[in-house]
Amino acid sequence: MKRIYILILALIFPLFLMAQEKLNNSFGFRNGLYKTFQEFKENKPSLNWNDITSDLIVMEPIHKAKIGNIKTVDEGKIIPIENIWGFCVNGIPYKKAEEKEGKELYSFSGLQLRGRICYYEYEMTLSETVEVSAYNPVTKKPFRTGNVVKEKDVRIKILMDFETGKTDLFTTENVKDWIKSDEKLLLTLNSTEENKLQGQLFKFIQIFNDRNPVMIK
């Protein structure tokens, strides 16, 4: 009986492996709406696109999308943006990047890198108060000074752990922390010249993902 049990396991295990694929940028997620990170991790959208209507704009080449006015087809029930983690179009997942009241369309960021460590980015408008002076053209001295509020767009770069959903800023120290389980790769990163490191950080994450793959159905 014991031998039969072992034989059955030996037959089933390869089938289990065949049902899974390595998570990378070639993997196509199921299209639809993901209400939670867990749904995304399991590749099980709670709503398919044919179950809802929405105002959707996808800018695939620049990894951006906007969506709003989401309603169910059968009842016309509004789905609040705060109840959505992300969605998938053409196999590419987009994660919510902002959540502000009063907007008709909300911004979502495409995951530019998919693997054990994922990566996405988005732009945020920041306001800052700067001191501005008016100068006398003759004396070259300021005769009036005041504070002016200026806005500037800042690109925010984010790392996301596919296993936990944890996110953090894409910085040298965070990349070191996230790849530390691969001691050889971390050693290579630490020995890279500082003036070259910034341009290679993204490559280190790609290498880490290749050497530490995640399997997904």
C-alpha cells in the first residue's frame, strides 16, 4: 500500500508543476478587477470586465492607466475606488497609485517588473512655498519679498514584495535589504562603484528575480 501511495504522488507532482508558471514579465495575469492584493497574488480577479462598465484609459507604453465610474452590469451598482486594489488589461497588472476625493478618474500604475520583487512608479504633484523677491533694476536690491506656492511633479519609484504585498521606496538601501537573502548578489552590489550603482539597481532586482523565482498559476 505504501508503494502505491508513493507512486501516486510521483504521478501527481509533475502535473502540479505543469499547472504553474514562473512569474516574470511574460506571464499574463487574468484580465479583470482585483479588489484585494490576495486576489492579485492568487491571479483570481473578483470581477471580469464583462461584469462591469467603466471609464477606462490605458496608456500601456508608459505604464499608466486611469479608471472611474465603475458599475456592475447587472444591477448598476457603483464600485467605490477604495474597494479596488488594481486591475489587469492585456495580461498586465495595474496597481492603484492615488486615491483622492473629487476625481472622476483615478490613476493606476502598471507593474513594470513582475517577479518576487515587483516594481512600479507614479507621479505625484507636491506643493512647496518659496520666497520670491522683486529687485530694483537700478540698485539691484530687493524692494519686495513674498512667499509663493509652487507645484512640481515628482516621480515616485516603488518596490513591491509579491509574497506579502509590502511596498517601499526604490532606494539603494532598500534594494540591498530586499535582496540580502542572495548573499552572492548582495556582495556584488556592495562591490559596485557608487557612480555606476544607480544605473544598475534595477538590473540587480531583475537578477534576483531570475535566481529566486516565484511560481504562479
